[in-house]
Amino acid sequence: MRTEFLTRAECNALRGVAILGIVLHNYCHWLPGIVRENEYLFRASNASGLSGILSSPDWNLPLHLLSFFGHYGVPVFLFLSAYGLVMKYEMRPGLPGFGRKGIQFLGSHFMKLFRMMIIGFALFVLVDAITPGRHRYELLDIVAQLGLFNNLLEYPDGVVGHRHSVIWPGPYWFFGLMMQLYIIYRVLLYRRHWGWTVGLMAVCTLVQMFCGPESTELYRLRYNFVGSMLPFGYGLLCARMPMQMPRGYNWLFGLVSLWFIYSLSMGYTGWFFVPLFVCSAGFCLVKVTPQWLLQPLTWLGGISAALFVLHPITRKVLIPISRHDGLYTGLALYVVASLVLAWLMSDLITGKNKGKS
């Protein structure tokens, strides 16, 4: 009998941890005086800024840590998505070949992503239009967002170069990324030998390493599947070749992974491998999490899709509070508003009520 690497409850709890990191990161890294992350580019000044904060911590230390590390919730989602694909499509006989059925596979996943994205995008556009700092959209930006190919356009978030942000709200780059990974999985990796996955992980990592740490080339690669192949492939491998460790080893491996997360984040070469240790720390720690904490994390994982889609809206409205009246006051209101809104709209966004009378 085959043993699952992660149970459904553990996957949901890990999803809850990941979305919490993403939501808090996407608020904290916009706050004044808070150290910024190295997500798409590696800036040595950001890494040294974190080291300086840790050597002389202040009351804003949690905000610095969330800003710098919180975006690693994205690799955890990629890991879980890959894990789920294997469990759903590769552990049963008689699954469809590529051809027409393969096109149906891609079409159904496009519609799943589109349904989540379009609700949040429509609401965000309305809120953005009536709040200060309204974004200037161009027609191609809107078409690319609706078609889930905005990652492929030049300068997706406007950080490099002088063009305005193509993707707004910023977190919505994830939808185009997932569509790319669904295509890669179905065309290249579905039911293939593990060597295909390892080979693609290695090639994608090496291509990035040949780029400069603050180069336009690296920036664009990391906005697309090349920059995300490492955690995605790791999820495929863990699902296909599950390993179980005693509880004590999970503690040890989790703590060692946390140490590697910090130490590798300080240098350019090691930075590429941080997502692997983020994933390993995540699945080890949820396995040793006590039940009283696992349950709320599981609930949070259940509304993670709605929370991801809707948190840019609450951030746009509430972040001025942190900028003018108090960092933690605005953050607390943002968390409460985001959780309640996601809880109320989760079924609508995920389509769970579809077909119910």
C-alpha cells in the first residue's frame, strides 16, 4: 500500500501558512522604513539590511521578517500545486493522453484560474478607481491579464526600466505563472521518468545563475516558469517518491531547513536554493504542529484562494492607516478585513456552490 507524503489536512495547513506569509508580506513590504525582499532580483543591500536589523532589533522586527521572507509562500503554493497534480492525475489508471483530452486538461485549468482572477480583478479595478493612487491601465495590460499571459510582457511590475506596471494588482502575476506550469507539466513532465523533472529543474536554475543579480534577464525569467521550476519540480518528486520520517527527524530537518533559509538568503548563489528549504521547513513543521494549531491553519488553507484574490483590495484601502497612524494598527485592520472578506466570498471565488440549488 502506497503511503502519502502529505495528508489532505497537512496540505491545507501548509497552504494556510503559505497564504498567511504572502498576505502579510504584500502589506509589510510597502511600509516605510521596512527592509525589502529579494524576490525577482538579488540586491545585496536588502540582505545586509536584514542582517543589520537582526543585529539591532526593534519593535518592527516582525514586519521586517515578514517583508523579507513572506513572499516564499509562493514557492510553497507551487510545491503543493505540483503535489496535487501528481496525486490527482498520476495515481489512477486510465488517465487521458495528450491530444484532445490534454487540451481539455489545459482548458479546465485555465477556466479555474480565470474564475478566481476575474472576480478579484473586477472588484479591485472599482476600488482602485475611487481610492488615491489610481493605476493607469493600457489596453494590452488588460487583455494580457484576462488571457493570463501578462508575465510574458516586458517589465511586468515596472521595477526594471521606465515602463509602468503591466500587472496590477501585483500578486496577480501568479495566475499567468500557474498557467505556464500547467502547460509544462502536461507537455513535458506528466508521467515522465523523474530524470525529466530533475533535468528541467537543473537547467532552469543554471540559466538564472548565468544572469546578473540585478539584471533585466533575471527579472524576466523569475516572473515566468523558469524562476519557479525548482519548488514545482520538488513537489512532483515528493509526490512520486514519498518518504516518511519519524517525528523527531521532522523537528530536526525543519530546524535545519530554517537555518539554511537564512544563511543561503545572504548570498547570490545560495539564494536560488532557498525555495527548496522553505518547502522542506514547511512540510516538516506542519507534521509536528499540535492539533490545536493545525485546525485553524487548515481552515485558513480552505479559504486561501479567496484570500489571495481579495487581499490586494483591502491593502489598497487600508494601508494609508499604517503609513500615517501606526504600522501595527493598519496591519491588524488589514488582516481582519481580509479574513472576513475571504471567508464570505470563498465559495463564490472557488466555485464550490456551482451546481447547487
